[in-house]
Amino acid sequence: MATFKFNGNATHTLGVELELGIVDATTLALSSQSDAILDGLRSHDPLCFKHELVQSCVEVISGVCDHVGEVRDDLSGKLNQLNQAADNAGTRLWWGGTHPFSMWEDQQITDDPRYRSLVTLLQQMARRLVTFGMHVHVGVDSGDKAVMICDRIMQYLPMLLALSSSSPYWQNQDTGIDSYRSKLMEGLPTAGLPSLMRNWSEYVWLVNHMIQTGFINSIRELWWDVRPHHNFGTVEVRVCDMPGNLDHACALTALTQCLVKMLNDEIDEGTYQFDCHPMMVRQNKWRAARYGMDARLVNTLDYQVVPVRDAVNDLINQLRGISQDLGCESELMAVGELTTGPSWANRQRDILHQTGEPSQIVAKLSAR
């Protein structure tokens, strides 16, 4: 059996990955131009920019950062490069969880051995995975702690999903669901909410079992909403839709970093392994995916149903001291600003209601 060494971090370092859609500058439909864009970058460093499963997506990756302001500076520079390369290729970048009107059948799979093997294994479930998300890595010091934090952070994932919800449209139809991307991801056999695990040893056993029985090809095929990442020594939160701009991405990054530190400190001080029934998390995740920022979530402590906006603001108040320690107070406070306006999903709907043209959703929001 393989062993996986967890390369722990002494501090709660950050890394952020943004999956951006590529759209034709004229038609605003998804365009399979990732090769042209990446070839057009002055320095195509795979640690900064990379292909994804479909050629109408490109991923931009931050370096290892100590605080959210550093993430913003890092990604701003890389996004400037990426935008220029996209312009030169006759394309734009789309910030959203799904594309409003393009068809998954029209997207080309990236010519890469890993992606070809995924399509062979997952068939149409992989080919239709034309979605765009945001992943946040937060450093922790041990594998056991990473597994415990993955368990304990699950009760907060519905809030992160509601705050980022930006995928109401699929195949040129309003699904009635604010985060349809999350439902598409759940169609994969190793996506959605993770299994409950007690320690790093149990996680390693589970991964080895799935590889040895042919259920997955490698550890990289665990697409859970949150997972340990042994190479980076992080807890990786993957539940978010792609938010509509970098400011909101940084706000969600701050919230995620603060949550991980809060849970890390609780574990250091002594705590019960798990404090929330998994079915309650699934219920709240459905509510967040269905209604986005208008969801009402069940409080996992007193079982009262509360508006997600209220729950988020209560959490911000709880985390404010931690954000000051981490140097991300202003970004955390920006999360509260997200609760005062419409979600990105409803912004998309408002544009379609005003214009009657699905392409105008992309035109107006990609122009921002």
C-alpha cells in the first residue's frame, strides 16, 4: 500500500486556484482556446497557469502566500497577463460557475493523458463537467489535524456555497438552482461532501482502498468539497462556485482562512471529534445550492432555521478577532458586504430579465 506523507505547514499559509471560462469576444459563447491563450503568455509556468479538463477553461494559481493581501497582489498580476493573452487570442475570461448558454457537447476535451483517462473512466459524467470553481488551500501542521478540520468545517460549507453561488444557468436554461455547478459536481463518484474520517491513517487507508480496487486512478481524483492535500500540507476547500470578481474571491479566501484557524485552535485546546450530524450538512448544502443568498439554513447547535445572511454576519463577528491576527480584517468585513446585495446568480438573472439576451449576461459581467 502507498503511504502519503503530509507536508505540514507551521502557519496558515494560503494558496488560491481560480477556474475561468474562455469565451469568444464576439459571440460570447465558450471557446476552446486554452492552448492559444497559454501559448500566448510570456511565461507559461504550469505552477501559475494550467489547462483544465475542457479547453474552454483555464486555471490561474497563486503562489504560497502568508495573507489575503498577498494573494490579491499575486493573482492581480497573473490575471493581467492572462487577460492580455485572452485579448490577443480574440477571447474574454468568464467569471461564473457555469456558462449561461453554451452546450457542454460543443466543448473539446484537453489532449492530456490524465484527462483522457478520466473520460475513459467517467464517460459522459466527465464530458459534461463544464464548470468553473474556486479552491482555497490553508496550511495546517499535521495530517491528523487536516482530517479533523475537514470534518468540522463541513457545517460551514453551505455558507461558502451560498456566498459564491453563480451558476443558475445550464444548457441555455434557468435551472431554478443558484448553484447548479454543485449539483453537476455531485454526479461524480468522488465529489460532494467527503466521508467522515477519524485520522490521517484512516484517510490513507481509504485512498489506497479506492486505488487498489480501481475506483479511482490516483489521489487527485478525490473531488470532495473539502479535502486534505498531503503535498501542500493544506486543507483544501473546493465547494465554492467561481465568484464574479477578484474582490469577492479574496473575501471568500479570508473567510476560509479564518475558519481553518478557528477550528485549528479549537483542536489544539481540546474538542470533541465531530459536532454536527452529516444529514444536517447535506440539508443545508441543498438549501444553499437551491436558494443561494436567499437560503434559510438550520443552525447546527440549536436547530433553528435562520436566513443565511444573518448566519454569515454572526460568523463574521465571531471570526473578527482571528481576522485581525491573520491580517485580513478588511477582506473578512467585505464578506458582510456580500450579504447586502444580490448573489451573482441573481445578478445574471436580472441581466437576462432586463435584456432578454443570454449573451448580455456574459457581455456585461465579463466586461466588469
